[in-house]
Amino acid sequence: MKTKVLLFVFALLSAAVFGQNPLTGNTTIINGYGSEVYGPDFDYHSSIPIAESCMIIRTTDGSDSMEWLTDPVPAGVNTENISFVWLAGIGSSPGIGDFSIEVNGKPAFTIIADGSDEWTHHASDGSSLYFSKDMVDQHGDRFGFVYLTVPAKNLKAGEKLSIKATGAGLNKTTWLMTFRFKVENGILLKALPALKEKDGKQYQLGVAVILHLGKESPVRFFMDGKLIQETTLNFGYNYIKLDLPAVNKAKKVNYRVETEADTWKGVLELKPVKKWRVNFVQHSHTDIGYTRSQTDILAEHLRYIDYALDYCDNTDLYPEEAKFRWTCEASWAVDEYLKSRPAAQTERLKQRVAEGRIELTGMYFNFDELPDEQTLAASLRPVSLIKSKGMEVKTAMQNDVNGIGWNFCDYYHDLGIKYLNMGTHGHRALICFDKPTLFWWESPSGNRMLAFRAEHYMTGNTVFKIHAGDFNVFEDKLLTYLTELEAKGYAYDLISIQHSGFLVDNSPPSTHASEMIRQWNEKYTWPKLQTATATSFFEEMEQKHGHEFQVIRGAWPDWWTDGFGASAREVAASRQAQGDLIANSAGLSMALLQGAALPEKITDRIDATNSALLFYTEHTVGYHNSVREPYHKYTLEQRRIKESYAWEAARRARMLGEETMGLLQHFVEREKEPSLIVYNTLNWKRSGLLRVYIDHQILPRYTPFAITDQQGNEAKAQPVEQHSDGTYYAIWVDDVPAFGYKKYIIKVDKSAKIATVPEARKAISSLENKWYHIDLDVARGAISSITDKELNLQLVDSKAKYSFGEFIYELLNNRTQMESYKLTNFTREGLDSVWYDGYETGEVWNTLKFRGNTPAAQRDQTYVFEIRLFNTAKRIDLFYAIEKKLVTDPEGIYIALPFALDGGQLALDVPGGEMRAGIDQIPGSSNDWNTLQTYARLYNEQAQLVVSSVEVPLMQFGNINTGRFKAGALPETTHMFGWPMNNYWVTNFNADQHGGHEWLYSITSLKGNSMQDAARFGRGHRTPMPARVLPGGGNGEAQWENSLLTGLPDHVMLISAMPAADGRSILLHLRETAGKTGTIAPQYASQRELLPCVRTDVNGTPLAGNSNEIKALESAFFSVIVR
């Protein structure tokens, strides 16, 4: 029988045997995997530690298949049968599925993945297919050998069998794996980086892994001719530990391994063992949902802190390195714990924190990129409570999500939180850097924190199995990892590894790691293991190596926010709520500046709105089987609860608006005629669009009217939605004072009526105003060109594949291809049919409407596209509506925006600053798609094109990049693609969305390339202007407009103005946008009185030094005392 000697890095297990020979009768064993014909690549665990590379197929659409060749049949076979043996995995955890097996192109067997440990299938020609499991993993999936036994008389010497497996078309992710692993006699011999003492001498751990396909046999090991160990081989895989002499310098030794049938010889190089130290950081990954209902999560995490305290008590007498330690991943549970537990219990927590046995960290939840800057600022409120209790917060921990808001660099800098631990997850995502990496992460302003791109947040569980209690498995996996980590070039002798009490999100704590570490340190002198909190690793590494770490000034966009494309309606609601909350909180601050007493507990209601936003924008959407089981009880329950957070935020934000207007209206006098009061809550003179409901008592339907300011300038208005008691109007206002208001009167001519004759529906081919000329692509229901007459620029790429504004519907033939970091099996198509549906003129904008049919819609004629060309400003709006069909197959919708600008650079607004696409970001972070906070732009030295959307945050740059997954890739063109909907994920996110959806993109083109101009357009678009209609009958007043607060430099943008709970001050959240320093000197505009102002952290706590300066491109906070 053929033998083979292999020397390479391998995994180690105990001296156990995986699988017994299941074959009876007269047969010859042949390796069943010789070479690949084709098949999807994958890497996964198996019952053989060294076997990870495999092919995988699933029962998706019936087209997933793989094929391979066996080794050739040897000459001179004298047995009745020949058995071809290969290593396989069968994944039935996603559901029962079946796979057809062809041998040499002919159907032979159908196997069913149903969780069986053993099965046999027989064919009519006397062949059989047998499987016996050697391992069941944590998901309940089976791994073991498959034996294809064929009568020898049916085979020829030298023949290779072709074996093809195909998954059935069941729309399931049930899988079958064939490992690229040769089943043949062989030995793997390796020295691993562990030292132990025996009889006063140091020994290095060695392992021999032997595949033995024969009867039980003795085996002897010799080193340089000396017998060092003797034991017995069994059929299958044998894992044998050896004591090798420790060396102080590299040394080669000759080895010989003898069995009854084989002898293997070779040279093994022994090297000095690197003296590793490993910190094991235990935490519970906080998912609001996923593992169980959102209603259960808080109670669980509060209990976990109780348990952590108890486990500290229970291990107080353990060796120091093995004592239980715990890191609270999220501050949310800690915040609730401090508010709800008895004083004696919180004192226990305080004591353990002071001892370093429990650590409290600075992230409220694990966030993707949905929350805006204000929401993320609000997430840090618990840090103040923790500090007020005398406990420190030094580290922020973000896990699972593979990116984080850039603004945290500035926020944490002022809070004194120095470190960021990122336990990223590579599912459908690239991971930054090729190994765990420490670096100084820098904000646009130059503020830094020490960041650690750690391994997966449960590597201690998923790789090392520290929770499982099997020392031999833990030993193997850890030492193999350290060997590989050194080979990757990790330069340090200390590494931090995260884990949970069990292999599950929302895991309770356990002392399993303490037991394992105690056992390890009793056995080995090196590596040294210890339980640890997250900060201890940072503090040591900063002290010893801080000057060595690279500095990266770049955003860290996340790959997973694309999943929220499956929640388009609620995402839109949450983003509208963000804008409403910012506007209405600033309105309350305006009232405070004018002397109003704020309503009782108003800041509690602001906090409740932020709380709803935090719960919606947290990274977990729903049940872990939400896609595979879209109608399961848990799927629907968790989906509805998650959605409720968005609507709760929307409701609360709007109610705050009513409270705000109820205060502000008392500071203006009613005029003789009805009036409209408009508030600008941003810090520059602003023109823009507002949507106002006016009762028919004040403005009767079909009655001529004019809305004018004090100088007689008209605010243009047009009706957009009629009701029996009133009408919603779109009103364009000009030059509303910075952080102030402007009054208009509504003049109504009740003696006349507006003619309601519908406009002609004659088709037109172009639109034009004073700024733009637009040519239509009627065949596609889109735009063929946009000419900026002011800049003399053509804004649309005439060579683009898709027309401007074109609707693109994408279908994936299976969703698993994205799991393999590719997209090859898909279709993209425009509308099935499209037609011109009319043209309407209006005071604010003129509208050209298309309707169309698409398979994405529930019924015909429910897709609508409107081009709104403004008469009041240099602006084009693209409005879309669709009555979405319920589809659980993977689908997506794109909107093409193929801009053209010579030498143009694409960029977008992210929390904390602007990011040039593919440039100002950490290499490996998301560049196939991005999440824009307020705007995206294309610019060169002469001009810029700016896009903003309230409803849709997802955008792709340069092309439709879905499935590209190429680190460092730059945009291929100057095109943008809006991405309003998709449902491509296999877990957590929604499997479908349906019903009426609407979204809008607002576009402008500007001279020059000022980031400040783009930022003002985007933030102005996303931040509504609160307004109130007042009846007439008053005496009027002389002043119709005013700024309430001035003193903010023009190049500084007001993000939010929040009234403090004390009712005496306002917390200003500012961001510098022009790249220069500025001084904050707020004052009452009318009185020109400087107001006391102090720079604070994000929570309003004054900073040392009392500087009122804001650095270039910095996000900063200032408390202004108004009374």
C-alpha cells in the first residue's frame, strides 16, 4: 500500500482515533479524492484537524454542483471490491435536503442530509455508498468518511472514477462538503511552541499525526537513533504526543518512525520556543435579539453581571492568572444595572472594577453605520453615570461589526477613553489587515486612540474551544494558532484573545476558561496564559511598543449595513426621526434662549427618542434564522419588535416637535392675517423646502393665495397632498436667519377661485429652467443628459451603460454566492415597460412623471418615477415610488446616477467627516458599498455635483460593486448607484419587504469644490425646518425675523443643540468643515451679549483648560449657559 511522509504545520488532538474501519468483507482501500474537476472553494473545520480546504454545494436552485476524480485503480488488485474513501461534511442544520451522486457521468445514488450518523445506499450494479460520522459540530452537522465500494470486476487498472454531486433545488442552504484531503497512509510530525518541565529538564511538545489504513500495529519513535516513545496505532487517524528536547538554538534531528508495515524517516528542525503570553478576555456579545426575543435580552445581561460577580468570588483562591475576569462589552447593560440593582450589589461591582477583575467599556451597543453623529453622541451618556460612581472607562469594545463611526475618535479623545478593541467578523466581509494589528487611529482633526483589530470576538470558542473542556483540543488549536501567528509576522510576544462563556451570542459567563488556564499553567512553563480584561493588553502594548505602531487617518466603514437594505421603510423612518430630533431639540434650545421654561422632563423625552433610535440602529435586526425561516414565530416576533423601535423614534421625535412649537409660538405675535413662522435650526442663513399642513379654515382649497415676507418677497408654494380639512403644501423659503426664524403672512383672495383644469398630457422630450436643461430617455423612463447652463457642464456620462435615474432590478439565482465573496449568478434588468405619465407645472417645481412595470412590483403601473425640476433653486429631485411585491428570493434595486466630471473625485459624508471613496479609509474596510450620512459628491477643481437622500443611505461608487470584495479597490468611474433595497443576507436581516415604498434623491451642482458647501447642502436637506401656521386676528409686530444665537464661525457646522436637563444651558455639538481652527464665542444676537461658554466632552462635562477653540475638521462640544 502506498505510503507518504508529510511535514507541515498541522493541528493536534489527543491520542484518539477518528473513526473505525466500517468495511467488512474483501476490499482494497483507495484514496477517493485525487484531484478537483470543479467546485466552489471553501474552508471549514472537519473531523480531521488538518483538513479544512474543501468544496461545498448547497440545495439552493438545483445548479450547485462539484466534481472530482479519485486516485487510479492500482494493478494487481486481488480483492472482491475496491473502496474509494474521502472525507466529507454533511450540513443538515439549515434543513433536510438531498444531493444526487453521479459516478462516471451516470446517476448512482441520492443521499439525504437529515442528521443521520450513519447510512448506506446501494446501486443496482452492486456498488454501495456508506457514511459514518466521526464528529458532530456545535451546529449539529456531521463529518466523517464516505466509502464508495465498487465490485473490482467493474473496474480497470489505472482507471480514475469521476464523482459528481449536485444539490437539489430546494431554496435551502443545506450543504455537502468534500474535503481536498488524500486518504492514504502517512505521517505528520511537528514541534509545537510549548515547553514543559520533566525530571528537571525542559521539553518541547511534539506531535505525530498518523493516518493508518491497516490493522492495529505497534509504532516506535526514534530521534537521532534513540528510542523516545512506543505506543499502538489503530485504524484511522492517530494523534500521538511526543516529548522533544528543548533547544536554545536551531537544531536539526533525524527521526525514524516504525510500524509493522511501514517505516518513515526524515529530518525535523527544532527551534527555540517563543515565549508567548496569551490574554483571554471573556465577554458576552450583545445582540438585541438574534438568539432570543429582544424582550429577554436585558434581563439576561443583568443576570450575567450578577453571575460575573459571583464567579469572581468563587475563584478568588485560584492562581492569579486563572481567576475569573469579565469585560462588559456594552455599556447599556451596565447603565441599567447601576439604575436597578441594590446599592450593595453595585458596590460589589465597583470593588471588582477597582481590582481589575471586571471591566466596563465605552460602547453602548455594537453599531453599524445607520446611526448619525447625534445618535452616536447620545450613546455615550452611560459613561457619565459610570464615572459618577467612581469607576473608570478606558476602552471601547465593538464586536461582530467590521467597522465603526469615525467620529468616535474625537468623542473618545475628550472622554479620556484611550483604546478601541475591534473584534471584527469576516462573514460576507473583508477584514482589515492580514493579522491582528495595533495602530493609532486618527480622526480628521488629528485626535488619536490606540486601536486593535483583534481576531473574531469569539476566537477562544470558535477556534480554541476553550469552553468545551477538552484540554487536548484546546492545546492543539492554541499552539497551532500561535505558530501561524508567528509565521504571519506578528512581532510581539503578547496577544489578546476574546471568548465567551459558551459558543453563542448573548452567552452567560462561565469559569470554564479559568479551569482550562489553571490546568495549562500547571502543565506548561510556556506559553503563559491568563484571564484578563481588555485594557491590560493595551496598556502594556502602548507602554512597550506605542512608538512603533503606524498611524492611520481614515474612516472605518462597515460591510454589514447593506443588510438594512432589507428594511427600507423603517430605515427611512429612523433617518427622518434623526432629522426631526435634531431640528426639534434645537427648537427647544431656541425657546430656552428666549426665556422659556422648558416642559417638565422634556430631556427625558429627548433621551427616550434617542433610546429608540439606538435600539433600531444597533446592528442586530432579528432572529438568526430569519432568512431561512421567514415566517417562523421568532422571525416575525423579532422583526416586529425591531421595526417598532423605528416607529417609536419617529412618533416621539414628532411629538417633541409639537412641544417645541408650542413654546416657540408664544414668542411671536400673531398678525392681522394668518402667518407662517419658519425656524432654521442650523447656523447659517438658509433657504430650503418645507412641508406644511394648512387647514382649509386658513387657506381654503382652490383659493388664490400668496405667502410673503416683510419685504413682500414671495415664498413659493404648491399643494402636494389634499385632505378634507386641509392640504399639505411644499413651500420654498429663502434666507431664513441662522439659528433663527422668519415670519411670512398668508394672503388669501377668497373672492376668486383657482382653475383646476388638468394640464395637457402631451409627451415632452426635455425639461428646462434657468439653471439646467434636461433631456429625457423616454424608452427607459430616465434621463439622457443634464446640462448645467450656469457652469456650462454636461453632468451625465453619455457612454454609461445605464441612463441617469434608471431603475435596475437585480435577482440572484442563489444567495450563497455572496457567502463565498463573489457574485456570478445573477440577472439585472430595467423596467419591463415604461410610459410617459404626464407633466405638471408648479410654483416650486415642475414635474415630469413616468410609470412602469417591473417584476419587483406587486402589480402593474405601481412603479412611479418623477423628475422634479425646481423653479426656486438650483436643484433636481428624483422621486421614486413602488408597490413592492413580497419576494423572499434574493433581489435588489439600484438607481443609476452616472455622473460625469473630468478628473472627478467621489466622496461622501460619514459620521465625523468626509471620506474620499476608497482613499480615506482603513484598507480592507467596506468599499463595495458605503453608507452616506447626509451627502455624496463628485468634485474636481472647478465644480462639484452633490446628492442627498433622507430615506436611502446605501450607495455604491464607480459601478455596481456587489460581490467584488476587493480590498483597496477604487471607484472605476465617476458614477454613483443608489441602493434602496436588497435582501441578500442569509441570517439576521429580513428575508423580504413589500407594500408601498417611496424615496427621493436631491441633486445640485456647484461652482468650486468646497466641502463646506456640500456639507451644507446635505445637512440642510436632512434637517427639516420646523414651522407653525398661526391664525390671523393679532396686532402684529415690527420684527419678522431674527437670529437667536450667533458667534459660531462660518466654517463650523452645528450638528445639534441640545437643552441640558438643568434648564439653564445648551450643549452645542459642532464640526469644523473647512480645515482651519476657529474660536467659539456664542452670543445673543439681539443683545450682542457674549454667553458663558466652556468646552466639554460629549456628555457636557467641562474639559480642563477651558479652551473655546475647535481644531480643523474636529467634532467638539461646547456648553453655553443661557440663564
